[in-house]
Amino acid sequence: MGVEQSISQLILFLVMGGGAVAAALWMGLVLWTWRDMKARSREPVAQLAAALVVAVLNVFGLIIYLLLRPRETLTEAYERSLEEEALLQGIEEKPACPGCGRPAQNRWQVCPYCHTRLKKTCANCKELLELGWNLCPYCATVQAAPEGEPRRRAAGRTASVRSNPPVRRETPSPDAQLEFVEGEE
């Protein structure tokens, strides 16, 4: 009986060991499902439902979960949205200095690097205007025309031309529109 009893104890030990491994695997699947669903959804009900499906149906529940779980984690979705936002910011038009090509800010009148005039101020309301504008869109004041160009009046009125005809340049240079201010180099 000693041999039969030792074989019986060995079988009992193997069954208990196999049961412990199966229980640990089952619990591991449930915990893995819980953590995976937590990384993929903020909904506590969805997290609990996924863990319960795996707890009740074991391996079949895990297969069902793997088929139905969200495709990307919350971290992946966040990183994707950051990439999209960065791409959109890259697409947006950013002001640059026409003289040196460096980035400029919308409120700058002069480029601090090359001293190129970027904007002018309205004679009346002091708002910043584009260099080519001859009428302030904020207060409708006619701006002083640059040397050699006719001065125009506000909307619908006739333009008065200076007595001096515009000066023509023999060879227009590509940077004819650039105007430099104090500290030219």
C-alpha cells in the first residue's frame, strides 16, 4: 500500500499543481484584459464588462475580447492627435521676413535681424497695416502713398494724382519692394 499511497499523493499533487496553474492563468487573463481595456477606454463599464467576459468565458472570452477591443490605446490616440496638430500647424501660413526669410511675428513693424520694414502704422488710428495698403481697413483713412505713386481716396471717390509723374526704373530689381530702416548694413 505504500506504493499506491505515494502514487495517489503524486497524482493529487499534480492535479493541485495543474489546478493552481490553471487558476493563475485564468486570473492573469482577467487582469491582463482589465489593464488592456483600461489603456484603451476611459469607460469604467466597458473595462468591467471586458474583464467579466474573460472571467466567465475564460479563453473563449479572451478571444471575443480580442476581436471586439478598440484598435488603439488612449496613448496612441493622443500621440496621433498631437502629430495631426503638428502637421496642421506646419501647413498654416507663418509670417516670414521678405528680406532674410526668418520667422516674423504679426505685430512686428521691422525685422529685428535684417531691419526690413514689415508693416506700417495707420496715420490716424495707429493700427499696423500691410505695406501695400493705401487705405486703413480699421478707420478708412487714406494712407500716404510712397514716393512716385498716385494717392487714392477712400472707396468710390476719384483719385488725385500728383503733378510729378511716377519715376520709372530701367531694370526692376527683385527686392524692389524691400524697405530698410535705421541701422542698414
